[in-house]
Amino acid sequence: MRILKAQEVAQKTSMSVSNIRRLAREGKFPKPIPLTENRSGWLESEVDEWISNCVRKHHAGGKYAP
């Protein structure tokens, strides 16, 4: 189990950090895990699952994963 920094998630998803945070607040992306008072991170497995869902939806004719 690996925890990714915001920048690592941005690189992995090709989205900006601000967009990732907004999607997480809206419930459309995995929520970050608080690590300290000022830091948070994402479980790599949850990010990978979200990406897989995007790919599955694309192959099924959809635009993107909710």
C-alpha cells in the first residue's frame, strides 16, 4: 500500500492538483487521507481504481468516470 503526494496524483492522472482536490470535494475522485495537520495523500490503489473506471467507462462509450 502506497500513499501518493498531490503532485504524484496529478502526474498519474494528467490533471492539475486543484482539479483533483475539487473533484475529491465533489465526491467524483477518491478523498485524500490526512497524514498530518498540513499534509494529506491519496492511496495509490484508490487512484488506480478510479483510472480503471475511467477507462472502462470510455470503452463502454461514456465520457469519464463520475
